[in-house]
Amino acid sequence: MNDPAPPPLPRLSLTRSHVARVHREIADGIQEPRLTLLSEAGMERAAQSLARSAGRGDFWVFTYGSLIWKPAFDTVERRIGMARGWRRAFCLDMHSWRATPEQPGLMLALTEGGSCTGAVYRMPEGDPLDHMRRLLEREVDHVEALPWIRWLTVETAEGPLRALAFYCTPLAGNGLIHLPLPRQTERLARAVGPKGSCAEYLLNTVEALAALDIRDDYLWELQHSVADEIDRLFPPA
């Protein structure tokens, strides 16, 4: 007998109206003061190293956040898969991009413990080095992020596969901050930077996961609390 299907996801609390109330224009040019920008030469060395480590088989990328709703690569196949030993967490301490030094934000990463279900994509056949260059240009700006790129074993309905994942972070380190949920909510409801708001990033992510019928209780609770906080800070007209 087949297992019963899980109940449908409830309606999102966080909406585009919340994002619009938070939004404001922020001039670009903000740099992360604690991190070292990755040079072109460093980017090329990292791309070559990762391309060598990819081996000769299929090249897969595991996505769990923004790469689902804003990919930077062409793909030929998508599967839903689970990475064990890693879970989603808003733990990247951000002072640029979708935040400012005056109002820090948080960005999503994988941190140790639990499991994470996401989308895994197979790259087209061809030059793996070119794929790596494009992925690094999309995902990595700083030297400190390079050790957080890992090959993971991802379980799919068709069997396990090896996939590249970005921002697989330890529990402690430079640029990381693990806050309780109320403190995460405070940052995500307030932070806005040159590239938009943290609330928009969260909403894009939960919408993309819901479209794939991927359930993440942590993100679902977080979007609800962020919506409530925005309603408190910026009441609807």
C-alpha cells in the first residue's frame, strides 16, 4: 500500500505586500568589511580545482535556496533530493547585498545537522570548467566562502548521486552567526540593501519550495513570524 500523500501546504503568511512595505532604495557600493574579495585569478584557480574534482561522470548541482528561483546555469534534468547531515539556516551574517552595516541581515546556507530536501540539477555535457566558472561567478564573492563549497551525497527517487553544493557551513566561523528564531525574524523583517530585502529573499525561497512541494518547517515558521513582524513595523494602509 502506498503511503498517503502529505496534506497540502497552508497558504503563505508572507506576501508581496509585505515585501513592498519593507522596500526602499539603497545605493550600491557597500562592501563586507570582514571578508576578502575573491580576485579573478583566485576565481580561476578555484574553478579549475573544482572542475578536476568533478571527475568524469554526470555533473550535478544541489540547490536549496536562491539557485532554485534564480539559477545561473543551463540544465538538462531536475530531480528532488535529500542531503543528510545538513539543514537550511539563515546564518550568513550580511552587511551588504540585501543589508547594510547599519541594518545587518541574514542569508541562507546549509549548516551541520538534520537533513535538507532541495532540487538537484544535471549540467549539460561539455566543458565542466566553464560550468564551474559560471557557478562561482554567481555564488562566491569572497575567499572565506571557498571552503564552504562541498560535494554532497544526495538521495533521490532514482538513487543516490554526487552533487556540488554551495555554502555548506560549519557551526562556527568568520561570517557566520547563529541567532534564535526571534532574532532572525528581526533581521529578516528589517534588512534592505542594494539588491533588495531579506524579506523578499525569504519569500522567493518559500514560494519556490512550495511550487516543488518541498516542505521545510523551519522556513515555514520563519516566513510566518517575519510577516507578523512586518505588519507590526509597517502596518498595511
